[in-house]
Amino acid sequence: MNQKSCLNCGHSVSDEFCPHCGQKTDTARITPRSIIKNDILGSIWHFEARFFNTLRDIIFSPGKTAMNYIAGKRIRYNNFIPLLLVLFSFNVLGLHYYEKFAPAEVLAEDSEVKDFLSKYSKAILFIVIPMLAVNAYFLFRRIKLNIAEHFIIGTVSLLGILTLFLLDDIVSLISLWKPVSKIFNSIDRALFGIAVLFPAVTYWNAFKNSFTTWELTWRVAGLYFLMVLESSVIGLILYEIF
């Protein structure tokens, strides 16, 4: 086996990465070509590929993605917490452009609800995940996950919702064009419905092999009941105070 020294820490290495510091062993002299190929294009491609792969896995197999992450299979995914903030920012941007281009009569519909959600969107973001985590911790105790692990499942669920809401913002913008408004309004409603059901999909996908259909059904229904109840109470408190 060909042994050589790591140029970063000096340890003897024989593989692609140094087992001591993690640096790649094929480090070569920096050239204009290497900067463009590895540092610029390589970094962008690596980030974008993992970003979109993470979103794809969250949308199509959210529960499995969360359980893989909990089990330690993490290098294939972007860190969920920074990703949550990125998607939240994209949603704010999407809402901004929708409000900028939408006619006044469209914005007037349900304006009070939209204003409330827009004003307290950050609070809602940071309340939903703990609520999901605590409720699921008690409803799915047989799985023996701790509260932090349930926090990860809740985060994945919210990531899926934010991704669907972002798609919904794009569809809403397209629907402002009259010739396609009916088609895209239907897509808009479908995306909203999927977003509402996404936590159910997440927990079903995560625990379908650990519970019977009936056990999983009443637990997911109980999760929704608790979420609606708690959200209503919190919403009323925020509305009355502010």
C-alpha cells in the first residue's frame, strides 16, 4: 500500500482522505485551472447537488430521510437547521414578490389572516417544531427516540412544508397571468392541501414498519388534533396580546 504524508498535519496516509485531519491527500499546487475547476465550480456543484438532493429526499421520503439522519447517515444531507433558515428566507422573498405583482383585489382577500401570518411567521416557525417534537414524543414512545431526535423529525416535516409553500408562491405568481390562472389556481390549492398533510406523510413514512395501520392512524390523527388545539390557543394569545 502506497504510504505518504498528509501535507496538512504530517500523518501517514494511504487513502483519499487523511484519517487524522480529514484533508484530501491529492492536494497539488494551486493553478488558475485548479481554482476554477475545484475551488469555484467544484464548491458550487457540491453545494447545489447536496442541496437539491436533500430537498428531493425530504419531499419524496421525509420520514425515511429523518430516520436516516438520526441513524447517523448525514454526509448525504445538508444540515437541516441552516436549510430551514434558507427556505424560510426564500418563502419571505416569494411572498414579497407575490404581494408586489398581485392586483389589489386579490391581496384584499383574507388580508387579515395573511397580515397575521406575515407578522408572526418567525414565531410560528420556531413554535411548530417544538410542538411537533413534544406531541410526537408522547404519541410514538414505543420507538424510544429522545426529544432531540423527534425535533429532527419535526424539522424535516417543516422543511417539506416550506418547500411546498415556496412552490406554491411560484405557482401563485404564474397564476396572476390570466390565460393560465384557472390551471395554476388548481395547482395552488393542491399544493396547499399536500402541505397540510405533509406532517402525516412524514410520520407515516418514518414509523410505518413499527406500528399497525390502525395504531399509526390514530396516533397521526391525535398529533393533528393536538397541533390544531395548541396552535389555536397560541394564535388567540398572540392575537389578543398584539
